Amino acid sequence: MESGIDLGPGLFFADGKRKVDYVLCYKYKKKSASKSRLSITSNGSVPITIQSRLEAEPELGEVGAAAGEPEESKLSEEEKALMRQEFEAGLLEAGLQIERDKERSKGIGFIRLHIPWPILSREAELQKIKVAVKKPFKKCFGSVSQILHEEWANYGVMYKYQPVDLIRKYFGEQIGLYFAWLGVYTQLLIPPSVLGIIVFLYGIFTVDTNVPSQETCNHNLNITMCPLCDAVCDYWHLSTVCSLARASYLFDNGATVLFAIFMSLWAACFLEHWKRRQMCLKHTWDLTSLEDEEDELRPEYEEALQEKKAKIKAKSKKQVFNYFNKYFNCTKSLFLVIAYLVHSVRTTDKESSTLPFYKKKNCQIRRLFSIVMLFNFFFLLPVCVQIFVTFSAVFGVVVYRICMLSVWSMNPDPEAKASVRMTVTTTGIILNMLVVLVLEEVYGAIAVWLTELELPKTEEEFEERLIFKSFFLKSMNAFAPIFYVAFFKGRFAGRPGDYVYVFGDYRMEECAPPGCLIELCIQLSMIMLGKQLIQNNVFEILIPTIQEQKGMKREEDEENEAEERRPKQQYHKDFALEPFEGVSPEYMEMIIQYGFVSLFVASFPLAPAFALLNNVIEIRLDASKFVTEIRRPDAVRCKDIGIWYNILCGISKFSVITNAFVISFTSEFVPKMVYKYMYSVNGTMSGFTEHSLSYFNVSNFPPGTAPSTTLITGVTMCRYKDYRDPPWSADPYTFSKEYWSVLAARLAFVIFFQVSK
């Protein structure tokens, strides 16, 4: 105050000299009305007595912990008060200085702590922490927070590098490593983003010279295609999908193969670059000598262990033995069942004694197999249910598209019929995206529930198991629709006259004549962009803002009802913030995005560019959230990003396989190359469209499947996308030699692609 500097509320004790180093908080409720006490201060020599009439519901904790939302304690009020009194007495004995506000009838109480410099120096010596030789100028963390807010959590400084050292100083190594990894990932997205845009521009500039697209758009060829569904669908001309063919070439051209190879090399370089950056940070932050400390047991595990010991003590030795074998030694029990069943094999028919056991009518070993299968199914049931739900959601969207294709094809409007395929595809993808977002939240809760059932011993073990389960479920949920379009759609649809049906009457959907790659591109782009847009704008911005406004309104109402008002201190505002939930959700969001970028980048070269744009905003969004929207977390020291690096390595290796299969089986690259170098007369792509379409005689339609009404008269032959012999051949509708040539080339390309990478 003498220097004229405003110290700010809550940063110092009442004397304005001693800095507040820590704040403890607790909920209290007086049993009987009493006058409010004045602010009590202790300089470390006078002990503070705790009135036993106070009802201290939670245990003491820092502001960063969710002490305002405790679980119901089993202790009595006198025991709670005694524990608080002993805890504060221990702080005073250690040399800390305490100050608390006056208390009202009920509410949240705050205790401010000041640690003198000699105490800090002594503890630093004991813990071997490097400190300055001279007593430094006491710079409060508020200034560091202000610097982070101006130079990091600000959208106006997106072009600047992150102050990683300052982030680590304020939040600790765990959060510092996360933002360092996010910065490296975002920075290395620049080369693939530029190259992906070049590939896209190459497709735009050369689409007019692409011969297959020109043939598809040529009305003079008058290629009549077979109906998309039975009875209600009409024949249609190939030229109606002209725009779809041109759009498909933008992402499915010769440059896409080179881009896919580059992305596989990029993934390996990204991991190596991060390892190098991580080693530099470990050396700079003095983490190389950090030893793995033995984690303490989780409270839930200790509680379960104590309950088990209590039950064991309460029972006799024989009961303990039976209990142990019945509930905790399933393997031993299973072997006993096997031994009994093998010993008790009996057959009533003497002539059947020479038969194998699996053919004996009364053989009990078959019962054993049933028991074993039931035993395994019981433990795998949760995972099986989740996989079933995921694929059921995908199959449900497929059925939706099949049904809507039949319904909308009955529309008499010719323009509606012309756009029915694109309309069904777009609406199905939007529905799929919404299902993915809903199931992701459900799977997150299921992963926590399954991990708690396992009852891991330590927090580190709990976190690793939870991360693995969450990633498995959420990645399966996000990638399942894309895998279906890439590798299954149109593969098992059959052919005209011999289609595959679901639910008896609905045909399996087929890919458009330009191929499934454009549908895969649309599916990937909409799920990726929609997921990031909704998660970032709704879950991370809109919902926290609404909750904050409700909290502020509730606090205002409580203040109006209070007997007396007091000015809001900074720790009051900090306590009202959202609790810190860890960096796992942040990692999970970015790892799923990395999967989108690397696994299916051959179908959507613009994915790295959209990921780069999202991450530039995401860094500042997360920075603003950590600085202004959540409570400051406890600093956690760690040497690396942990299990997330292993997940990144797994995705990078799996991306080589997926991109190879996308280019070989989903893209039209291999069929075009086979035609150009094996079947083309002049060595060009002229005639590829005719070559890739097979013939079907409309008189061979099964009864009730041919179009009931048609606007295209005089049709005797219709075309469909496949390599099959024509109906006038010796063996009609069987796979032709072109089919086997293309299949062999696709398999050879997959092998070559993986070996070269």
C-alpha cells in the first residue's frame, strides 16, 4: 500500500504483507445459531481451537480439488471436528501461518495459509529441490496467470509459439507435456496440409481432361443402368451421375497414391520428431533423473481389501477355504469341473464305445464345452454388447438408406428421382454422425464402469486401463461407419437377378458407378468436421458457458439471502470454477482426430488441412479453458505422455494397411491401371467406362423385381458395375477374366504398398 500498488483481494493476509500460498476450503453448518466470529489470524505460535459444534462435512482440500462436492462421510460431527483440529495443529507445528474468515450460519469456509521463507528453504533441502541461493523477489502466481492469459489464452496470438516453459511452471509437467505434444502435432500438420491442397487443386485443374469422367457425362453414349431397387425403381442413364463422377476424380486421381505414401512416411517422422522433442523437454525440465515412485493404493481398493479381510476373520477356516474356492479361484474350480466330467463319461450303448466323444449321444464332455463357452461369454459379455450396439447402429443406418431409397424412388417428380442417391447418402451420413456423437458419451461412461469393476490397485493402473477401454470403444464407434463404406458397402450386394436381400424384401445397397470413394470421402469429412465442430462449440464452449451463468445466478441468490455481505475474494471465484477432470479427454479428442487424418487420408486429402485449422483454434480454446474456466489443477510430474504414445504407434502402423486397402479396393486407381496397360487398344483410358460395366438381359429379372412402370422404353439390356461375362456367353454372369486380373493387381498393390513403406 505504501508503494501505491493494488495488491488485489485474497492475495495477502489482512496485514497486506504475508502472501497467501495455499487456500483450504470446507463446508460447514452450525447446529445452533451463534454470532459470527471475527477473522482469526495465527502467526504460527498461537494454536487455533476448533469448535465441536461446527459440522465440517468434507475433508480439507485445496481450491483445485472438488471439496465443495464431497461424498457423504461416515464419521460423526465430533470426529470430523477433531480431525480438522489435529490437521491444523500439524500445520502450525510445521511452521505455517493460518488466517480464516469469519463464519456465518452455513456455507463454505476458507483457510488461508502462508509459508515463511525459512520453512520453504528447509523443505527444499530435505526434498533436494533446486532453489536460488538468495531469497528471491516474491512474485505471485497471479502475474504468471496474467502472462498466460495475454500471451497464450488469446485468439489474437495464434501465430505465436506456445510458452511451454511457463505452462509447465504454472500447471506442472503433465499439462505442459500435453500442450507441447499438441504444438508439435499441429506444427507438423503443415506439410501434409499443403500437399493435400495441391492434390485437390491438381484434381480441379485436370478434371476436364479425365477421360472416364467425360465418358460418364457423355449423353450420346446413352448407357442405360439397371434399377437401384426392385419394382418401384426405374431404369436410369449413366449421365445422371456426371457431377458425382467429376467430384470423385477430385479425390481419386494419380496424385492420391503419392499422397498416401507420403502420409505413411509423415506418421513415422511425426513420432520420431516427438520423441526428440520429448527428450529435449525432459532434459530442460530436469526430468531425466525422475524416478518412478511407488503409487499409493486407491481408496476404493483399500476399502474392498478391508471388507474382504473383515469377512475372512469372521468365518472359520473351512468356510474361508470354500469361500475362496467358490468366488476367487475360478480357474481351480473350472479344472475340477473338467476332471469330474472327464472321469464321469458314460455311454449306455456298448456299440458306441468306439465312437469319438463328440458323436456320443450321452457324452458329458459336450456339456463341458457348453459350460466353458458360457463361462467365457459371461466375462466378455460387456464388450460383446458394446460391439453389437456399434454395428447395430451402423446396420440401422444402412437399413434406413435402403428403405428411403425405395420410398423416394416412388416420387413422381423426375428431378427428385435424379437426386435420390445423393439425398439418401447425405441424410444417412448426417444420421450416422449424430449416432456417433451420442454413443461416444455412452461409451465413456461404460468404460469408467468397467474399469471400476476391475478394481485396479493404483491410480496409474486405473488410468491406463480406463484410457485403453475408452479409446477402444470410442475409436470403434467413430471408425465403424467409415470402415463399412470403405470395405463392405457394395461388396456383397450381388448382381441383377441374384441380389442379396435383408429382411426378405430390401436389397443391399450398392456403390455408385464412379465408385465408393466419393461416398467414403463425404462420410469421413462430415463425421470428422461435424464431430469437431459440435464437440468444440457445444460441449467445450456453449455448455460450460450456460453452467457458469447458472452458477453465477445461484451465487447471487445466495448472497441476497445472506445476513451480511462481504466482498468477493479471488479464491471465492476460483472455487466457483469447474473442477479439473484430467488431460485424458483432451488427448482422446486429438488421438481420434489423428486416426481420421492417418487411417483414411487416401480418400480425403484435405483432412490434414481441416485438422490443422481445428488445432490452431483448439490450442487457444484449451488454453482459455485452463486459465479462466477450470480450477487450477495440482501439478503432476511425469516423464512422458504415457500410454498415448503406444496408441499413436499402433494407429500409425495400422494406417499403412488401411490406406493400402483403400487405394486397392475402394479407389478406381488399380482397375484404371489394369485397363490402361492390359486391355486398352491405344494405351489410353478411352473406353474404360464401357469396359467396367457388365450387361444384364432384362428378361432374366425374377418375377416382381422388374420396374413396374418405366419412362425409358425399349430396354433389352441394362448395365451394372461389375466384371462378369455377358448373358450371350457360354457361362453367363460369372466372373470374367478382367475380374481376376483386377483382383490379382489389387492384392499385388497391397503387398507392394506395405513393403515399400
